[in-house]
Amino acid sequence: MSRNAGLVLYLVAMVAIVVGLDVAFFRNLPWERLMVNIGIVLVFGAFYLIFLRRP
């Protein structure tokens, strides 16, 4: 799998988790939804920088 395809799959997984949690738990809670979404993006970003980035 090429590097770009792996990155696209990583981003699709992140978006799927964000949307899934929004629909399942935070439908009518806009501030909580925003905080959780920012947290998910930060966790995915940290995971990418620690484990998946190539030097």
C-alpha cells in the first residue's frame, strides 16, 4: 500500500469515528461534541506523529 493510500485510510477512519460518536452520543450537545471532536483529532494527530510518520 502506498503512503498516500495509507494516509487516506487513516483520515477516513478518523472521520468515521468522529461522525459515529457525534450521531450516537452527542446529537443535541454542541459544546460537548466540539470538545470530543477536538480530543479525537488531537489523539489521532499524536498517534500519527509518534508511530506513523517516517523520518
